[in-house]
Amino acid sequence: MKQELLRMEHVTRVQSGIRILDDLSLHMFCGEILGLLGQTASGKTLISHILAGREQEFSGEIYYHGMLSEDFSGPLCRKGIFCILSVDGLIPDLSVAENIFVMRASGRMFSYIPSRKINQGAQEALDRLQAGYINPKWKAKRLSRYEQCVIQLARALVAEADLIVMDTIFEMLSREEQIRLEKTVRLLADMGIGFLLTSRLAECLTPVADRISVIREGRNIRTFARRDCSPEKLVRAMSGVYYNRKAQTGGRRGRDETVLELDRIFLEGLEGFSLELKKGEAVGLWEPRNRKNTALCTMLLGERRGRGGILLSGVPFVPRDIPHAVGRGIGAIRGDPLKTGLVPFMNGADNLLFPAGNKLSGILAGRGLYRYLYQKCRRIQREGTVKCKVEELDAYEQYRILMEKWLLAQPAVFLCIDPCTTSDIVANHIVYGYMEQMMKKGTGILIASSNLSYMTAVCSRIFLFGNGGSWQEVPWEAFDSIDIERFL
């Protein structure tokens, strides 16, 4: 029988008359990995802060190992709860061993301990985490983000933690680092340590969590077992809207006409890479470090130079810069698209027509601007976002403005360069919907990302780039059998 580790009952937090947490309840068991999934401002981080002792103004009951905990102030490692609230939570100029042993279980600083003793203890902890290659004498500032997470987990191990809370840690890592951290988390879970992982990205939780609780507006909407998780169910619980997965039911083959052809491209370690992109087709470019795949896309924007031939709509194309690429029919979103794809001080209408102005100038001469936008962008006009400055809109309205902008421009090729860096599952749902509309109009889409689940949602083919100059093309029929560890 599973032993209960943590139970939160009727937890409520009210600030300025707003219920940030609204009668929230959840529970977890020893050795279980529980994911908390929610949009920004849903309350998941506040739960982490309560367990970390940073937030005490709340009502409700919290039971730890079956006992009611009335004091959640101060360092909680003495209770057996260890919280990791940041990837870079180490002291950079201290050694690995010093960072591991910097705090006692009581929350007080350690008194003097010989270096030899803490180095030995640190090495033992690292060996238990299968990270014995990390030298306890190394300075923390030389470590990768994944290694910094491992040191914090070693600190929790030394503190004899029973529960480790990791707040939005996985989404700060590359996919390669996530896979390595998932293995470390499972290793500790097998030792009986419970994990509470929070994220706004479902793909950060589904590979590792035993169960996922969806938080919306401070409430626990529903908890899913791993076998019951699906993008439709998660997005429904997060937002209350239906997630249309037409693109996931078999991929889009595209039309017979080729819109983009790359012929024997030599760039960023790739040697002789070739690709044909059909009209109305989406093709994924996956690489764990986002180097080769993003290099191919930025080459099409004129930001990198490579060798080889490029045909755009059957015409030779030598990209010079971004304006030249956009003028020839290439659109793009990248990184944090709300920062790189919109002008904050311009209103929605100006942003909508920014790349499409030349194409639409003749149309707008005979029609009113807002009349035209009402006919073309009924969803946005109905939400009253056209006349507002973009910086005054919420993130989801901004995503609609951004994607509607490119839908109006009707580019021949649309590049999505690492598009899910800051987006959550609802924002991805918005982007997927617009991609569907763009493909129906004949736009070919290239997606460069280290997030494989993002691409399987819409692509008909995915190119996997490995070490050296190797790559493999995978059709949608074989998506379920992809073994990405071969390419790490």
C-alpha cells in the first residue's frame, strides 16, 4: 500500500479581493512524481512558494507524512521538504562540495568542516546520482544548467529530503538536458523520494510524471494518470476549450507542387543536405542543441551563409537579409515570438498589416481599414483587440495578432524557429490552428525545434539531425517509434 507523503486540503490565498488559490486540494505519495500543469498566473508557483516557506498568508490544511503541519516558515529542509526554485540556485564562486554542504538540515550554516571530508561526502552523493564525473572541487560557475540541477538534487539528498519541489525547472533546459534530468529524477523517485514538478508546458511533464494535476485560476481542475494524458484532455482542462488535432491524425502530405527546394546544402556541420517542401506541407527539423536546424532557417533569412542551391517557388533564391526574404515570400517567428514578431507600441491593426502592407495597399485604398480587418479577421475584431496597443493585450491575444499577421501576408514559406521557448500548451493550440489555415492556402511550413512533441502535432515529416553531419528523415507513420537517444 502506498504511503501518503503530502496532502493539501482547501488551500486558499486571497489578495486584493482576488482568489489566487481557490479551495485547492491535492495529494501525493512517497516515491511519486506529481506534475502541476497550468497557464501563467494559474497558481502553481504560489504552491511551490508555500511549500518553500516563502508564502504564509493562506488558509487551509497541509499534511506531511499524515501529520498536520502548522508552521511553514523558514527553511523547510528540516521538515524533509527541499525546494528548487531556480536552475542557477548555486553560489558561483564556491566549489561543488561547498554548495552541497552549505546548509545544515536545521537551516543553519555548517560550522567548519575539513575540505577532505566534504569532498568525500559530495563525491558519495554524486555517485548515488550517477554523476560521479563531476569533480567536487570544481567551481559551480563552470557547470552546465543540468549539472547545476544535479548539485541541488545532491544537496537535497544530503539533507535527507523526502519531497523535492522543482518549480518550472524543466522548461529552462534544452531537450537533451531534460532527458538527462528525467533519468536523475526517476532514480531518486526509486529511492522513495517524492517530486512535485510545476510547469506551463505539458511536454516537460508528460515524459516523467506519474500523474499530472491541471491548475486553472487557482483550482485543481483534474488529475490525470500518465496513461490517460493526451494533448486534447490537457488543453481542455487548462483552458476549457476544445483542442482540434486534425493535423495529428495522419499529417499533411502537401500538394504536388514544390514551394522550397534545398539542394546539397553545406552549413553548420551539414554536408550535402537536401530537402523538398511541398505547398501546404509542414516539415520538422529536430536537433537537441538547435544548431543545424536553426542554421538552415536563418540561412533562408539571410542571416547565415551556406553553400548549395535554393529554389523558392521554382526560382533561384539567394537571401540577402530579412527584408529581402520577407519580400520574396518568407515569413518567420522565432524564440519568444511576442518579443521578436510584434511592435509593442503599435496597435493591433498596425501590427496585422505590417508585413502585408504592400500586398494590401490597393485593397485598402477602396475600403476602410477596420472594415477590411472585420471581414478578414473576424475573431480578432470580435475580441476588440484591433485598436488596442499590443503591449496592453494578454499573451494569447498577442499570439492571435502575430499569427493573423502572417496569415494575411500569405507567405510561400513560413519558418517557425524554436517557437515553443516561452509558449504554453494553449498558445501552441492557437499557433497550430493558424498553421492549419496557412497550409490550406498553400504555405509550406518549416519548424526548427528541439521539442519533438511540438513538431509531431503538425508535421508530415521530421528530419532528425545527429552528431557530425548525419540526419534521418522520419515520416509521420513512424513518429511513435522515434528513438531520440540515438541522436544525443
